[in-house]
Amino acid sequence: MKYDVIIIGAGAAGFGCALTLGSANNKFEWAKDRKYLILDDNKSDLNVGKYFNVAGIESGINGVDLLEKMKIQLKNYPSVELKNSKVIKIEKDGELFKVISENETYVAQIVVLATGLHKFEIECEDVKILDNIFVPKPNNIYLEHKDNIIAPNLYVAGLASGVPTMFSCASGDGVKVACDIFKKYAGKIAVVHDIKS
């Protein structure tokens, strides 16, 4: 199956990116009929977190409950699929990427890596893993990039990009990457807002 964007990782950044991409589909001509996929191995730190300082989110919510709320929210956007699958390799195939998981291969024009800061075990030629000096705990990583771009059409978002280890920072970085993708599609700066009808 071919997608416009495949997001690897369904944590704060992955959902921020996917929800933003999906929310544009009925609002702009350049976004119509686009298809997005999130691939996730269910290893997000959200599974063990508890959140007290996320704007607009119930204080003290368990990460598992927050993940469930985001999955329900994602259902508002039929252009976005979420699949439980562990990605093992990403390879260039001309202008496209082949994203190879344990059980299936997917194709996309754009790939977003939202894989977190603990490790990166996906075989991918363009990715350079660095020690994460932006967090207070040792033994974490981030992926080398310039303005979230690792290579043409290969992005990194969230904690894997070196943003502070806060839900809001990671989510916002995913949204920023979605807006960068919109700019590619629209040929100009483009954002999607919820507005009063």
C-alpha cells in the first residue's frame, strides 16, 4: 500500500504530526485524498507516564489513558491509519521510501521518524545517531538533522529530534513537521486551524 506520509512512532510527536496532517484533508485542495499511516510497536514512554502539566489535558492522567484518547481523536480523520507493527528497515526506492516491518512492506513519499530518545534500531542509510546532550539523563539519543530534516523527505520529530523531554514539546515538534510537509504540498506556508463555523 502506498501512502503520502508514514509516521514511525505513536507517541506525542507521532500523534501531533498525524492529527495535524489528517485535519487538513477536507480543508485544502492540496490535501484532498492524501493517505497517512502511523506504524507503532507500542513502546512509547506514554505507556508508563503520568501527566500533570500538559495544557488542556486532565491533570494526573495516565499515559495509557492519554494514548487511548488520542486514538479515539484520530478516528475523526479517516485519512490516517494506525497499525501496530515494528519497523526494521527503511530504504530509498527512487523518489519513494520502502518501510519494511516485521510483517509487511509499505511505500511512502515522506517518512517521519518519531521514535523517541531511548534507542533507534531501524536500519536506515541516512540516519546518524548522536548522544542526546539536550536531556538531563545519560544514555539517550537523538537523530542528526537540520530543521527536522535528516535527508530529502525524511524527517525526525519529537524527542528523537532533541526537543526537551516534555509531552508538549514533543507534540508541538510533530505538529511543526506536519506544517513543514504542508508547505511542500501547498508550495507556500500553510497551517490548518480549528475555526468557529
